Amino acid sequence: LSQPTNLVIAPGNNHVYVASPGSNSIILFSRNSFTGRLLQIKTYTDNENGIDGLSQVHDLAISPDGHHIYATGEADDSVAVFSRDTNSGLLTFIENHRDDILGVHGLDGASGILVSPDGKNVYAAGTHDDQIVIFNRHAYLGTLTFKESITDGVAGVDGLDGSRGLSMSADNRFLYSTGVVDDAVVVFSRDTSTGGLSYVEMKKDGSGGITSLNGANDLLVSPDGQYLYVTAPDDDAVTVFNISTSTGALTFVEAQVDGVLGVDGLDGAFGIVASPDNLHVYVVGLNDNAISTF
């Protein structure tokens, strides 16, 4: 568990998987459904037992059916694919997609990863390439086929310099990404048939009265699809946007800032998650060594 960065809870709530870049590993825990306690079962490590692509593993995503897990390897510039036994939780390595190999491009510094709610596509952020990479996903095998990449500064796209966080609306129609270097949030509409993305707009720190997106890192569409929450560690803040249900466009609502109006624990605001019942949002404050609840 060296330097854990992200985790996913599998459908059914019986297993938890943790990305550990310090050990180049994915750690599998069983979860007690009554107490919530975790028991470590197995570790999957880069370059062991045929596994490849987990060097500095950064993020994990699980398919909606729970049969496959996808991981980004930041140092490997890759996306690794695993099949999953839904009873035991055990993983089997299937394949690895690397930047600039077999036609794949845009995965340099791969960080955020997302499986669309309809299970048709996998999206990965190439932080050093300033790109979002789109893969088609085989519904049964879980294998990936490179489709295309969306690049900052190309075809009118703006705000993806240092692309990292990814989140999608539950209706599969809109994708949101952060640009860490651009201090921005980028909005795309998604073709639900092909998985392709079309640029809609960008919200940037210092524009339109927004002053809380410096270093924009992680982001989250609320379970009801009405709001987008964005963490900015350099501003110690969480920015709240309203989402247009017709276009996906964003309207600034407010910023929750560390040390302002009683807010505490947001120094270095980093990771963010919402409760499934849509009642609470939890934020990791990296520099405060804290979790803040809203």
C-alpha cells in the first residue's frame, strides 16, 4: 500500500481494489458487507506473473457489469486490462495498451481512467500529451480497441493542458475533464452510438468570475446529474457548477474554500467522491491530512 492514489468498490460491494503506485501494484481486499472492514486477499504487481503496464499505477475503473478492471500506468504510458471473477474478486491480466505502440497515441503520463456507464467505451487521460484517449470496449471480453484521441489545441479544443480527471454523466451524454496546467474544466458532448467526443466549452480559472480552479485536479458529476464538483489543490477549494441537462454546459454556482466561512480541511483539495444517496460529498485535503464532509 505504498502511496495509494485511488480505489474502486466493485458492484455488489464485496470487493475493493486499490491503486498503489509506490509498489506498482493493485491490491485486492474483500469487504465485510455488515461491518465494512477490509481483508487483503491478493496483490497484482507490474512485471510479475505476466502482468504489464502497472508501473506507477495511478487510477482504476471497473466496468458496470463488474467483469473487468482497467488501470492506468503513469510511468508505463499505458492502460492495463484485467478480467474479474465476480464471486472471488480475483483478477486475470488480459492485455496492455501502450503509448505509440500499434497505433495507440495520447497516453504519455496516463492518469485518469473512466468506463462509460453504458460499458461501450473506456476513456483515459494522457497528462503529458494533453489528450483524452478513446477506446472501444468489447462488451463480453472487455478488450479494448483504440478509436481516437482528443488533443488540446486541435479542432478548437481548449483546456486540456495537463489533462487528468475524468467524469461522465449517468446518461452517457457528457464527459468532463480537468486540465491541471490550464487550471480548467473542459466539457464534451458524447455520441452514445460511437463514443466520440465533441468539444462544448471550457471553464478556466481567472475567467468569468471564477477564481477557484488553480491546479484543477479531480472532478465528479453528482449522482443526480445536476452538479459538477471540481477540486483545485492550489486554491484549496472545491468549485460547484450547475450542469445543463440539454447541452452539458456549466454555470458557476459557488466555491468552497479552505478557511473561508468555517470551511476546514481543504488545504491541497485533491480527491472527491459522493455518497450514492446524493446527500454527501467527501473531499481529501492532501496538505491538511484530512477528509472534509459536505
